[in-house]
Amino acid sequence: MPPIAVSARPELVEGSRISVHTLGCKLNYAETSTIARSFVERGLALVPFDRETDVFVLNTCSVTENAEKECRQIVRRVLRQSPNAFVIATGCYAQLRPEELASIEGVDLVLGSKEKQDAIQYAGGFEKSKGPRIFVSEISDTKEFHFAETSEGHGHTRAFLKVQDGCDYSCSFCTIPMARGGSRSAKIEDITRRARALCADGFREIVLSGVNAGDFGRKSGTSFFELMLAMERDPEITARIRISSIEPNLLTDDIIDLVAASQKFCPHFHIPLQSGSDRILRLMKRRYAVGTYQAKIAWIKTSMPDACIGADVIAGFLGETDEDFRETCDFIRSLDLSYLHVFTFSERPGTKASTMPDAVPIHIRRDRTRLLRVISEKKRRAFHAGQIGREAEILVEQGMQGYSRNYVRARLTSDAPRGAIVRASLKEMNGDAVLAEPFEILKAPREEGLLPIL
């Protein structure tokens, strides 16, 4: 796409409001917050998603099933509340299927992955016109990295900090390389500087996020382990640190050992599995076998018996037989996992899988999804039950709820200030959480850095 002249300073109406909504991964949340901050810095007021607004930004996801339908419903909901709102759609789905997004009634501007960080420039005067404008450029050759992070204005006690973007893998089911381009990373010194600033703003937890975070630094001669080591040794990084997700083939023993010995890094790993059948993993073009995955889980649990371990699983991939699915279920049952994120396979245009044979009927895919979610619930309850009677450090979020370092969702039995870290006794199961009785505030909140959650 040829360069386009955009307004250096769009005309903003005093008192204008912006709301945002995110679909998809934690990385998207960090990018949405960064987009919102750019508007706030130009004078707009950030308001909650369900409030009346003048500008609305929808950050989309290409993984979401029925993405167009979901986006259409969200835009309609916003325009019912704010019929004159200027609607901007961006994100991975916008990069891959811009015309589909532009066809949604009420959308004024569609921005691709390169353009989203300059959304306010492309918005012009925020004037609705007869038809949407589309700015989506080629992403495959991009080498530039753009930081994204949750801001204090977004109001969370946890901050998602983007450290890596894009992916060089070629998994047969995945659209992410097409939507985000090749793997690229920030510099370690820039990340630690931003992490220090987040701590100074009052954030109590930083989640290191990326499309393929474990691939961090490969092209510049560094590594994700070196990043972790720098953050571990930095005395001004006082927040606890969580890894959002890491591929099993990139989860080294050094990384596991560092987390096991650390008081900063949380004993929580999210490790994509996708299938428990080696045959299906080969069809998916994954870079590991089930034996490798099993060994990683065993080493984590040997080093950190109370660690929380989550996994992504895809149900009903092309060619998945009943026997393949039984292998997956049996393998997952055999592992000391804490929960699953289960996805029903759906073909994505442009992927290798879109041309592969042996599609599994939709009703079978959904049946398998339901069974995997039952297994996940049993795993989660077993993990929570194993924590009863222990003490935990809970980061208090909204509504007397929060998470422990090892990702136990806790409901407090008495009030504690949001943004505080409290020591609590884990008493009993309570639905999808554990009742926790706080008895000591370990770290008080920094109120000036914690604005209301939107």
C-alpha cells in the first residue's frame, strides 16, 4: 500500500470520550491499552466499554471463532448506546480480512497491524463518512518492534508488557505469522526500563507477553532467559513477574530453574500442547513430541511441586481420529496440569490446514471440545483442592478477589485494598475459586497508580 498523508494533530472536540474493547490474547490487551493512552494524551477521556462514547476502538483477534459475527455484535452494541460514535477496528482480524470488517455497518476505519499504533493519526477529524476507510499494509517483511503495555490509566493491578511480536514458526493451523509478521523483539535494557516505570506507577505484577515470547532475542544474539535474568537482578523491578505463555521447545531447564529459585517470577507456566498425539502434532507442524512435553512438566513439578501449569489444546484438528483423540485425553489425564484452554478447530483461510483433507465433522469437534473442558475442570478443581490449608500471597484485584503467585484464584473472606498483596490462609473451595482469609498486608497499594478498572 502506498504511503498516505495523515493528520499530524487531529481536531479533537473538548470533552470527547473514547472507549475500547479487546478480543483475544494478553498481548492484544497491552496493545489496546497503548492505543487508548495515545488518545488520552491528545485530550480524550477514557470511559468504560458500556458507557456512551464518541470514539470506539475494537482490537480484534484472528483466533476467535466466528470473528466477523462477534465483531458485528460488538459494534452494534456500541452504536445502540452511542449512535454517532466513530468506530475504529484494528488487530489481527483487521490485517487478515479488512474487507469483512469494513462491511460491518457502522465501522468508519479499519487499520492493519502496522497502522494500529498510529490510530489517532489515521482517524483524522473523527468524522463519520458514507463508507469506511481501510489502511492495511504488507506485514510479512516488517522488522520494527513497537512496545505496548497496560498503562496506569487502564487501571489494572497487573500490567501486560509486550516484549516480543510476530512468529517465524509455520504451524499448519495458525494465522498469526500472516497477521503479525516475523519474530522480532525489544531490547533488554528498554524492557527493564519500562518495567521499572510500571513498578514506580504502582503495578504489583508484570506479565511478560509476546506472540512467541520464548523466541525473544534470537535474532539479536540474546535470549528470553537473559531477559529474565536481567529482570531478576534489577533491584528497582519490585513487582512479581509472570510469563504469559511459552512454547515447550523453548522452555529450557535454565528458565525453569530460575523461576524455581526466584522470589519475583511466579511459579506459573502456560505451555501450549495442542494435541497429545504425535501423529497430529506432526500434521500441525509443531516442534516437539509428547515425550518432550511430558519431560518439561515433570521437571517443573520436581522443582516446584505447587506450580500451576496450563495448556492450550485444539479439539478436532484435520485427520484427528477417535484413537488420536483418546491418546490426547489419556495423555492430558496423565499429566500434572492445572487447567486447559480448549479451542475447537476451525479452518482459517491462507493456512496450510485450509487445504488439508480429512476434516472432522463439526458436531464431533464440539463433542470433543466439551469432553476436554470437563477434563480441564477436574484438573482445576484438583489443583485448587491441593492448595487448601496452605498460605498464599494474594494480589488483590477488584471485588475482594485476586490471584496467588501460583495462579490460584482467591475470594477473600474480608475486605482488603485493591492493589495490596496480602498473606492469606486458603480455607475451602468456592465455585471456581478458593476462599482465602487474609491476615497480613505484605505490600500496601499505591493508590495514585491504581485508577478504577474500566
